[in-house]
Amino acid sequence: MRPGGNIGLRRAARLGLLALLAAGMVACSSRPKPLGPVAPTPPPPPAPYQTSPAPGPGAVEEGQSAPVPGSVRDFVVNVGDRVYFDFDRFNLRDDARPILDAQAAWLTRYPTVRVRIEGNCDERGTREYNFALGARRAATVKAYLASRGVAASRIDTVSFGKEHPIDMGSGDEADQHNRNAHTALTEGAS
Amino acid sequence: MRLPGFLIVLGAALALAAPALADIVVNVDQGASQPLPIAIPAFGGAPVGARISAVISADLQRSELFRPLDPGTFQEQITNANLQPSFDKWKAISAQALLTGQVVADADGRLRVDFRLWDVYAGDQLLGLQFTSTPENWRRVAHKVADAVYEKLTGAPGYFDTRIAFVAESGSKAHPVRRLEIMDQDGANPSYLTDGSALAFTPRFSANSQEVTYMSLRPTGSNVYLLNIETGRQETLGHFPGMVFAPRFSPDGSRVAFSAEKDGNSDIYVMDLASRSNRRLTADPAIDTSPSFSPDGRQIVFNSDRGGSPQLYVMSADGGDVHRISFGAGRYTTPVWSPDGKWIAFTKQEGSVFHIGVMKPDGSGEKLLTASYLDEGPAWAPNSRVIIYSHQAPGAGAHLYMVDVSGREPQPAPYPLNASDPAWSALLP
């Protein structure tokens, strides 16, 4: 698809054509009945998204049995290493809090572990703004973990903006997956 | 590649006729006007003559303001810049302008290009010029001729003897590689500026186009660098506790404005490069980023969501007198002040559609130039007439596009691979 100022015009022309076709079909069958108002499409429920853990010690291997307690895999499988955000928002959603509570409890149990919170954005924004937005998401998660007793000195943050998508598709579902904060274990996990 | 020592001779020796006022004028402000038919026969002086005229023709064609005619239709072969053309033969193919030229090697081995621009219907010479250069710089000579033709016929300065820096995107989405690359405005002479060991974004030229400042991203954080294009040497702007990004030079090159983040809050700072001292310009809990100086260096346009959604604001260069300038529906980001000071280009997101647009610095006169799934990151050609930006279709990689601000159809920039974050140099010396 080429970009162009007249895309709207082309689209309008195409829609007009469809409307004509539809009118023709209706004329052949029966009198048209007015339709009721269109209900808005409900937003998709927050979908848990299975992601691979950051490469490093304890990365998932195929066919492995129960994760070793205190390992990266234990954290990813049994706690959850990612929480999701709404479009252009950085406040924690209700589905994020239990995951972050579990992260805080796990980090309290393994006090030598250090983490890096990586803020991520979908591609429906511009690059520089998304670096700022991802930084907000990472900082929100850091503040929450700190409020749950994890020493702030154990938590680094970074924003990847829209540069490290975990879902390579495009569309609403991919965008939702890519709006997240990932808790990467950087030190101290087996 | 610097200072090849061009000589521009307003040709007294070349003047067969006194330069006439242009009767034919390309109206650059009317998007609907037809491109001007121009005949560009191969310049004399094989083989480089024909190469030079081909580069000129391609430059003018890409501007969309000119329509170079098919050489197969020409009724006169003219390879001598000092001969008067048979205007009737050029009228017969509806050429309005005619460019004739020849290339000779002068005594010390330098290349000399003589050319004349003719108004076919008036039978007048509009321009008669001579450029001299080292032979390896023949492409730059061609761009300078194209610039002279563009300026004579449109009244606006040319922009062809320039370079474009950008982010070359390779690798996969999961393992992206982002390298800075630089090329001539027409895609020739591409070369990488960074090695790809870190992700590199948002290159921005210094005033003399000898340096770029850019953002580098690693898993552990970001950095802003000043990179000398010729020597490849680079230095960091300094170390910051959080993310640092969105750098841009002041017009005089003495300062760099950028965003730095602390505890999630991004604010705009400006560093004086001589003293290395920072000054914080915004202190709002909102996102403040993408600063861009006015050409006089006295104001900065930037992006902030302090009003609840990302919008454009202007402040004085010391951070005072902040006022919002974008009020249309939608989300505005990536503002860039035009080199002539008259316009601010931006990215606008409205629903699911992205636009590149321009508005005046007071926020009036908004004009959208593109519409697509994802357009972003406009940069101005030095003549403030053409904008380059990145365009992305759903599920596809980004590509560079160019659009004339009078509102013509966007054209793919002459770089076939995935790329983003274009920056346009000043006219080369």
C-alpha cells in the first residue's frame, strides 16, 4: 500500500462502490429493513501471553520437568514475568497486581536476585514518545514492587519503547501483547 | 567527502544572450499544478557527460515539480553548450524548458561542466553557469546543476546536493539490528556510520552536517552520542540516571536539546557543548520529549502529554513561556521546525490512521500530507519544501518516503531496504 493524501478519498470511493453493490443486492431480494444501532465491539479480554524468558542461566529447555525453585524458569512459569497495559497508559491494571504481588513475594524469598524492569510499547505510537512511555511503565512496576518490600536498589529500569516487540504480528491482539513491562532477572537466579 | 572546491562562474563567457527573467515558472505552492516538461539531452563529453545529465534528470523527476521528457522523442542532438538550440524542434515535443550542457577536462585534470537553461517558447537563456570539480565528485556537480535549475524555475532553493542519514533496519523483529547509515539524497554512496553492536536511533545533523547526534540503546539503558561523520569518532553526551533520548542540535551547533528520564518522568534538557553544562527546561510530571529548535535558536517546539494526550507545545529556549499550539483531534508527536522557520512538521495519529502534516508555529494552517497505517518521523529538506519520513504498512518493515509540502503524492525515497528516522543535511558546501 502506498501512502498518500488521497487514501481517504480512495477508501471513500471503495465504500461507495460497496454501498451501491449492497443496494443492488437488496433491490433483488426484498425491501431493506432499517438496522438497529451498531454495538461497539467489546475490547478483547486481557490475554495472558506465553513468552520465552530472557536468555540466560536457567532458560527454558524443551521437555524439562518442574522448574528448580529460585531459577529463572521458576519465576517465569510459577510467578509470571510480564504485566500488560492499556493503550497509551502506564497505570497498573487489576490483572497486573496479583502478578506483581507474586513477583514481590518471590523476590523477597530470593534476596540475592536483581531485576531489570523493561518497559515496552506497541507500534501504534512514534519512537521517541514510546521511549518515554515505556520508561513510565517500567517506573510504575518498580514503584509497586518497592511498595511491596523489594529494595529499590535491587531494581533497574529501562525502556525499550516499541523496539522489542514480543508479538511479531500487527493488529489489536499483537499491540496488547506488546504493551507490557517485563521483569528480567539479571543476577542471583539459578 | 568535503569541500571539493567548487567554482561557480556566472558565465560571462557563456552569455550568448543576457539571462532573461523566467517566463516559465513552476508554482511550488499549488499541489495540483502539472509538473513542468523539461528536455535534458545527454551532456556532451563522453562518458561522464551523459551520466551527469542522467543524475540531473532523476533529481528533477523525483521532485515531482518537473517532468523530464523521453530522450527518444528529441528531434535535435545538442551536446555543445555554446550552441543556440533550434527552439522549434523543442517546441514540437512540448518541452517548456531545455537544459544543454557539456563536460570538459581542464588543464589540471579537473572536471568542468558548462550548462545553459533555456526557455523554449521565449527562445531565451535563463541561466548559463559553469562548475568545476575533481573528477570523482561528478555526482555532486550534477546535483549542483539540478539545484541551480530547480532554484531558477521554482524560485525556491534546491536541495539535491545534500545527504540523508537514517536508521537502516535489518535483523528480525525478535532480534533487530539498527545501524546508522548515510547516503546522498538520491541514494548514491551509502555507507554505515555505526557497527550494529547497539541499536541506534534518531540521527540528527549538526549545523555544518559534519556531525550527527543520536541515541544508542542496549538492554542496560540508553546513551546519546555525538558522532563525527568523517572521522567516525564519537563521544557520549554524558551519563544520566535513566533513559536519555531524542537529541537534536541547536541551529548554531553549540547546544544539544534532549530528553532525560528519572523515575519514569521524561523532561527536556539542553547541554552547552563547550562547557558541558546541562540546563533543565521542563519540570512537568508529564512526558516532555522531541525538542526541536526554531532556526533562530530562540524557541523550542516539543511534545508533551501534560494536557492528557500528546500535543505540541512551544517554549522559549530557556524554558519559559510554554504554550500549546496543536488543538486538532488526535495525538501529535515528533514536531520539527522547518529551516525557514515558517512551518512545524509533525506526526499525527487520529484513530487508526497516521499522518505526516505541517502547521504554522502558532498552530494555524494545519495541513496533512499523508495518511497510512504508520507514518512517522518527518525531517525537512534544507529548502523547507520537501519532507522525508518513514512509512510502514501493517506487518511490513519501515521504508523512507518523500513528500512535497504543497501536497503531492508521496514518493518512495531512493533506498530500497527497511529504514526509519531520516535526517536531511544542509546543502553541502
